[in-house]
Amino acid sequence: MVASLSNVAATYAAMQKTSAAPGMEARGGGDFASLVRDAAESSVKSLQQGEAASVLGLAGKVDLSQVVTAVSNAEVTLQAAVAVRDKVVQSYLEILRMPI
């Protein structure tokens, strides 16, 4: 869970640095699309690590505490991804309801 929280904090800090106008390249050298892509790749990696730790735990190759930590990280990452998805869908629906 700590690693996932640090990923969220790093992403938040990166987003704070990218306060350029929409459509303009961010000061950090990346644009919003690359920020989103990096966050998605990090999320997928966290989920894969949780799955791999579970498989290794079932085989008895890793300690139970490592499995629990990896699965907890994956769970927090999944919850964050679902929350972001819900906000994106909610925003899209609000835009659709705007009068022309």
C-alpha cells in the first residue's frame, strides 16, 4: 500500500507541475497524454505484481506478508483506477447535458 500511495503522490506532484494551458506542452517536458499513459502503465504493472505474488505465494515460493502487501497495492491501485473512471464518465455525462 505504501508503494501505491507513493505512486499516487508522485503522479499528483507531476500533475501540479503541469499547469500549462490546455493543449500546450507541460513544463516538465511531457504532455497530459503521456502523464495518463504513464499512470496507466504503472497501474497495470502494480496489478501484474499482485497477481505474480499471489501465484508465487500459492507455490510457496514467497512469504505470506509479501503476498498480502502486493495484493493490497494492487487493490488500492484498482480502486483508484475505478474512481478515476467514474469521474471521467460523470464528467462526460455532464458535458452531454450541457445546452448547445
